[in-house]
Amino acid sequence: MKKSFRIYRLIIRILGLLALMGYILFLIDEGVPLLTKQPTFADISVYMLFAIFLAAFICLWKYELISGILMLVWYGLVLLCIFEVWENAALVGMVALPISIIGIMVLIFGILKKRAFSS
């Protein structure tokens, strides 16, 4: 593999790891309870979105193209939840924007990697 691909992959993985740590800190700070009260769809959707992001993060280590698609789908679902499900969640869109940028970078890397190794 070319050295530039290795460096780009390392940068993307580090950014993905930072995004995961930030996401976990965000969930801890929000403190969305599931066991203390009857959960609403808004409460459950937070964890469903985290599961999608976690799947994208796991795919980041081997399948960059799938990971990039999952991150962009995740961002689209976050925007949908902001406008339709959650109340007073405009800040979440700003917090999710860096993850969508990482998703675009991962998607571009996956496409470039597929082109480089298929020819």
C-alpha cells in the first residue's frame, strides 16, 4: 500500500477514535436514562443512533467505504431526529457536524482505495 494511503488511513482512524470518545462523553453528559423511567422514542433513538455510529466506527478499521456511508446515514438520521423527534436539540447538529465531515473523508478514502487497488 502506498505511504500516502497509510498516513491518510491513520489520520482517519485517529479522528474516528476522537469522535467515538467525544460521542461517549456526550452520552454521559446527557444522561439519557433507560432503566429509571419509561423510555420514550426520543430516549431510545439516542441509543439507536449510537449503535449505528459504533457500527461505522468498527467498519472504519477494515471497510472504509461502508464506514463512510454509515457515518453519512447516521448524520442524516441525526438531522431527522433534530427536526422531528427531539426537542431543543439544535446544538446536537453542531456537535454531529464534525462526525459527518469525518464520514465524508472516510467515504472519499474508501473510493480512492477501491480505485487504486481495483486497477
